[in-house]
Amino acid sequence: MSKVKTALIVGGGIGGLVSALKLHQMGVSVRVLESVETIKPFGVGINLLPHSVKVLTELGLADDLERMGLPTAELMYVNKFGQRIWQEPRGIAAGYHWPQYSIHRGRLQMLLLEAVKERLGENSVLTGHHLKSFQMMGGMVTAQFENRKTGESLGSFGADILVAADGIHSAGRKYFYPDEGLPKFSGRILWRGITESTPFLTGRSMIMAGYQDQKFVAYPVSPETAGKGSSLVNWIAELSIPGEVPPRSDWNSKIDKEKFAPAFANWDFGWLNVPKLIEETTDVFEFPMVDRDPLPKWSFERVTLLGDAAHPMYPIGSNGASQAILDADALGEAILEHQAPEVSLRAYEDARREPTANIVLANRKNGPEVVMQIVEERAPNGFVSLDDVISQQELADIAHTYKQIAGFDREKLNRKVGV
């Protein structure tokens, strides 16, 4: 049995909650401390790739995922005229032994929260607790927390290890890298919405249209809505903007659709009417597309980073939530395998730091979506024959290379369980 008996997890997002479930499965006593007063099902759609679904399945959540998530049937890239560039099956349809799910982020977070409370106890999650400081001494780590709104001290908690899973603005990361500054802005802004609409293509298709400076992503996220013959569509509109974006504290605020909708006014592909989808959406939220540089070190004696606190990345390749889930799995396995807490955290970092750094850097070059940029540069006015623009082999190689970088190469993943 590992010498890690107790753990503090800072952050009640997807990475933090999956870590709690995984460590509990390893026999560790866990407490999750979250800054917000009430965890609510905020957010829009995300994708869970097969390797992360494998982890959640091993945590006993397969039936819940099947009930809440919509199995993604295919991924398709098209140009700004809706002409097909690349199309491939996904999840079970692609021969994986686990599905790929499109799911509402808030529903997934609440599912994980309920599972943590049910398995670890109602008092295992404390909200309204923001990490203020911590010290490592006497063979343990002691952390101090405060109410972020009032500044009121909420006391100290001690454990064998502390896992900072507190997002892109992580207090844990800032402690070790105080001069890092703000996240790095890509020059692109995302507008996100979710609305009930007419199903498109298979009714379980994920599409990406356009190119680097102007892109639209859409996919359905609700099996209940699909069962009624409709489609709850999560969408993202993306534009490059000139200059630097000043720091803002209200990036999650609702905005006027006229800020970006005119750029997509002519994007009616017949099988998907982009301007109509935007028009039918009530609430639209604005976000800068940001990340941070890969770090040289995550683990410091009895404290480590996880998820967006460790490796925030551009939302390209459907990887953010999936990589946090893989972090949680690797952390649990390292704790099970090694005795000393410090050795466990170093082993976790050794397993995950380089692979996630490679994804961060690949996403800065548009990841698998680079095929859209290639076609835009070679055929900005569209094409008669795609083969005159890019070969099927080049397309297949780009798709396969990214799967290897992101850790969901089908043969390797299926082989891991001997099936």
C-alpha cells in the first residue's frame, strides 16, 4: 500500500473531481477544496476522447456517460464554402473499444461531483475555499484557505500531498512560478453558444469549417434531445482579431452576437445553416483563445499541478478535459506503484509532462485542423477536385500523427487492455 494516505485536491473541476475518484479507488483519503461558493452546471459542450472514456469507465461511470453523453459518430473538416476536406469515423465507429462522447461540460461536472460525494462522503468537497498559501514540513503539506470574496480566513488543512487542479489561473502554479504573468493570447477570440436546432448530417456529427482566421465548430451534445428527433447543438465561432486583447475579469459575460455574426452571414452550407444557428441562440459567451508555455517542472516535493493548472492548451483536437482525466489516472497509478509521496509525484510528472507539452505545442500549430489552413492557402476560392489541392495520404498522415501525439492512437489504446 502506498505511503500516500491523504491528499488535498485544490479545484473542483473535471480534473480535480476525477483525481478524487481515482485516488479514492487507490485507497487514499481525499478532500477537494473549491474556490466558488456553489458548483453549478456552467459551460457548454466538450468532447471526451476514447482514452479518457476508458479511464472513466474504469471508475465505474460508463452507464452514466451513456445516459448523459452523445456518442460522436464522425468528425468532418470542411472549407468556408462547406466543401468536404476530411471525414473520419469516431469512437466505436472507428474501431475503438470505447466511445467518444460529446457532452455538456456542466452535466459532466455535476455527475463527477455526485459520484465524489456518494463514494467519499458529503463532506469530502468544501466550496468557498480558495487556496491562500501552503508549507511543506514535518513529512506533510499544510495549506491555508480563505473566502475569496471576503478575505476571511478559513483555516488550515494538512495531508501527505497537495494537488493543484485549480485551472489556468492556478494559485498553486503561481506559487512556484510567480513571474509567469497572464496566459498567452493567440490573437483569436471564441464565441460559444448552445441551442436546440435541426439535426445535421448523421445527427451525431462533429464539424469544423473554415480556416485559422475564421472557423466554426458544431456538434450535438444531448441524447435526450436526439431521442426526440431534434438536436441540442454546441457551437463555437472563432475569428482572428488585430492587436492585443487587454486583460478582462468578465470573459464569461454574455455579448451581442452582432460583434461576430456578420462574418458568418453567408455560411449556409445547405446541410448546416450557420447564421440561422447563431440567430436562434439566446446566450452567447466570449472567450480569448489562450494557453501557457509548457513548464520545466510540475512536482515540488509533496505538491504537484494537474489539468489546466499544469498544461492549459488551445481548444483544438478536443483535448482539454480528456488530458486532465489522463492526468488523474496517471497520478493514481503513480501513487499505487511508488511508496514515497515525493517519488510518486515525480513519477506522475515523468509520465505526463512531456506528452502534454507536445500537445500544447502541436495545438499552437492548429493540430489536426491544420488541414483546413492548408486548403485555404492552396485553394482560397474553393476547389473542383480536392485531390488537386491535397492528397488523401497527406490528410491521413496529419490525422494519424495527431492521434499519436494526443495519446489516442487506436491500435495502441486498444492493445493496452489486451483486446
